[in-house]
Amino acid sequence: MKPKKYNWKNSDNSDSNYGIVAQDLESILEKHNCCNFSGLYKPCNKDDKYGINYSQFIPILINSIQQLSQQVNQLNERIKILEN
């Protein structure tokens, strides 16, 4: 996933926003066989739009950070052993 910078159309607010393209998320979820992610809203009819509930990402991101931290610690221990 690649975060994107965007501005809302037809808005007086010129502040930049950041987000993820929902269709990109959909293809990644399909690729990894993750059908049950409730953070992706798909259109139900022609007037609906895609959407993302970003709060659903928080537990997943925390878990990923914890896993990466564990890997970093393990690799640092291996480096210490190899340097001695």
C-alpha cells in the first residue's frame, strides 16, 4: 500500500489529507485471502463509494510493529554473537 496525499473536491478547505486508496486495499486483501476485514467499505450500488475505516488498522499495525521489533531484537542478538 502506498499512502496518498489528496484534497477533497468541492471543498473550501485547502488542507491536504493523507490516506490509502480503498481499491488498492481491496486488491491486497484479496491477494492475501483476507475476506473478513471490516475496515473496507465496498459500494453496494452505483451511488455508493469505497471507504476505509482507519481505526480498524490500529490493532493490525500494533501487531506488525511488535513482530518487527522482535525480529530486530533477534537480529541484533545474532550480530552480537557473530561479532564476538
